[in-house]
Amino acid sequence: MSNLTRRSLLTTAAAGGLAMGLAACSPAQKENENPGGDPSSSTSGGNAVTGKVTVRLWDEQVQKAYDESFAALADKNPGLEVTTVLVPWADYFTKLRTDVGSGTGDDIFMMNSSYLEPYVTNELVMPIGDDFADLRDGWIEPAIEQYTTDEVLYGVPQLSDGGIGVYYNEELLANAGITSDEVDQLNWGGDSDTYIELAQRLTQDADGNWGDESAFNGSKPAIWGSSAAQDLQGIYYNFLGSAGGDFQDADGRFTFATPEGETAFGYLVDLINKYQVAPAASNTNDNGDFVRDQFLQGKVAMFQSGIYNLKNVADGAKFKWGIAHIPAGTAGRVSVVNNVIVCGNAATKNEAATIEVLRWLGSDEGASYIGKSGAALPAVTGAQQSFSDFWGEQSIDPSIFAEQGREKSIGAPSGANYGAAVAAFKPHFDEMFLGRTPVAEALAAGQEAANKAIED
């Protein structure tokens, strides 16, 4: 997905607090506003629902799949017009906060768990009530659990990431005399570290010197071996988890300023600044797509990311590539796992049509368009085979992501003021990744700022 490093589903894009207001109750609690009738004309089993519904999302690949899906829905409900609205990830949650808070938000919007809580607290999203009871068994349980508060679900599951993997450029590996098995069995940190040496062997400067040679000049890069960067979902969450650390505790307070945090972040900062086997933070701190784009141009050998970039790699890479496991730290291979939902705006002016579209997106047929486009793995189980079929036809096996998703994981970030916390810690992270502030100092300052932000 082009916007995800999002521009990942969990990336450290800043967003502030959410305006108060716009209370709503569950559609299931209102008096039969969803009409009944001919089941052939409506996914809810009622009379054909009419009206206009807008759906906001941040991903171009998923938007294309949604447009096809909504065209099929329109065939079933000729009076129902659904339009998608694409907002780039960098601005998504800031604009969403403003628009929903002012009552001008779209009827349905894609949501990341990191930012959901204030929308629930301020009653800005529809609870998923009895109107969806016949569909819930078809939604993956981790997504339901991730978006349930006080036993109430606040969105319809849409996308499931599984774990993180490493895309690799087979041609660059071959040029350096490295096999895919070596990439698949990497370790980082401690006495068993093999990552730095392999990344150096894959890194080359503009004069053709390899990263492990004395003549190597990292200030004149041609090929980078590693994709170390300030990428929460793709990179540093996984290194932190694999070092045995946590980003937040059970109460949502930030806990990354620990010996484990110093190990994980220190390792990444060294890959960038000491060994110079990854792009400079001046290129990546504020451009979540930089490393992915360099990989697609054949300038990065190992690109650590998720299934959300599978379609981008498949469409954009003009070289042979494969997928390997993430490197193992002292705590093993630990990855972040995330799911994405779509929420109904509690202030929608057409509740019946909004429910109809949400039901469609939560159905096997409606969700299958995401899967058969290859854009993402649907969080609706009956639609997941379409995803496997799409990639199977291209002889691509994405099973590593699902495999990693079944292993140990580090919890996705969350909290009512998570956006404000990101805005508070990111300047410290920026300086740390640039090598200007020592890791321990930056983590301590970032953690203090983040925890203060969630208290304000």
C-alpha cells in the first residue's frame, strides 16, 4: 500500500487531541430504522437502501478495491451511491479529527487502533450492535479483540497485517555472494550477531567498495544493505520486541527508555550512522516511503516491512525478489501485529445507508474485492482465500507474514492521547536517528515528553 509505512498502519505520524461532542447511540439501540423486506436487494436482508455514503481511507491500493466493491454493491442497490475519499496518511488523522469533531466527517472512515480511543470516549463512532450479529462469526477474532472496549466493538474488521517480514533483492544478494537462506536465518545483537556483517557485505559505495572494506565511503552510497529507519511498524517495534522490550505498559504509559530499548534503538542508529549500511535519517525521518522506493529502484538489498507493501513490491520491482523472516534478537523473532477497521460516523445523516455499506464491507462478498486485488489480507475469513488465490496465480507465497503473526508479538500502540504523545516523542526520535542525541538521552526525554502528553 503506497501510503503505508504507512505511511504504515502504525507509523509515527503525529496527530493531536480530538474535539469533544457529537454523541451517538448504537444503531441497534434505535427503533428499527433499518427497514425489512426483499433479501435479494439488500445485504442486510431488507428493502433496497438508498442515498449517498462517503468512505474515507488512506490507502490507494485499497481504494481501488473498494471502488470495485462498491460498484458491485450499487448493482444490488441501484439507489445507493458510495464514494471513496482518499486522504494521504501524513494528514489522515489530523484531518479526521478536525472533520469528525466539527460534524463534517465522512459517513465511514478507516481507523487504526492507535487513534480510536478518543472517538469512542466522545461517542463519535457507531457501536457495532445487533445489526451485524449475523456477520461477526466471519470476522477474525484478533481484530474483534483489538477494537473492543467494555465488551463493545467499534468498527467492522477490514485488513489484517499478520507479522513483519524482509523483502530481499535476489540480484543484489547474488552479486554479493549471499544466499536467501542467510537472510532468512539472521540474528542481531549479542555474541551471535550476523546482521551487521551481512548488511556490510550487501552495501556498496559509489566507487564500488563494499561496506566491509577499508576503502568504503558511506557518505557516497550506491547500494544499502539494510532498511533501518524510524519506521514504527516495519522496523523499530520489531527490534524492540525482539530485544525483550516494550513500548507501552498495560495502562498505556510509555516504557521504551529501558536497557532493552537502548539495545534496540542503539543498534538501529549504529546501522545508519556508524556502519552506514542504511539510508541516512535525513532522508527517512519525514518520508516513510523513502526506503521502499529505494528498494523498488534496486538500491536497497533488504527491506523490512509488512504485507501492506506486498502489492507495491509486486507491481514496482523490476527484479527478482523474495521474502524472508525478520532477524532474531535475544528474545527471538518478535513482531508487531495489527488489524484495521472501518468505523461508522455517529453523526451520519443517513444511518440506514451507512449501516448497509458497513455490512457489505463486513460480508464475505464485499471484503473479497480487497483480497482478490492482492491489496491486503481481509480480516473477514470468508474473503481470505481470494487473497491467497491472487498471489498463488503469480507464484508468490506471502505465508511468512501469517507465520510471523502466529509467533510472539509486541502489542500495537494505543491510548486516548496517542497522537499527542507521538508529537511529543518524535522530535527526540528524529535527533536520535540522526545521531545528534545519544540514544539513552533521547529515549529518556522522549518517554518523559510522551507520558506528559497523555496526562495533559
